[in-house]
Amino acid sequence: MAISKDHELHTRRFSRNLGVGLCLIGFVAIVFGLTVVKVTRGDPMQGFDHAPRPEMVESN
């Protein structure tokens, strides 16, 4: 069977998939950039572990 022209539906799906893919790549780039900035700033990174930390307690 000969290769035929794509149906119009496939063209619309491809453009929609391309748009979603570009949005996903943009989101990943933003998250990666924020992560790199946070790590290179040298701020202490602490997770929230439901335990009081001395540096968070207000001193009088």
C-alpha cells in the first residue's frame, strides 16, 4: 500500500501534542533553573520534618 497524505485529524493532534510538549519543556526548564539558583546561592536547605529547630524558635 502506498504512503498517503496524513488525515487532517493527525495534523491537529500533532500540533496540539507539540504545544503540550513545549509547555512541558518550559516548565521543566523553569524548575531546573530555580533549583540551580537555590543550590548555588548556598542557603542552608532543610526539610520540614515536624520537629522544632533551634533557629526557628524566637528568642527574647
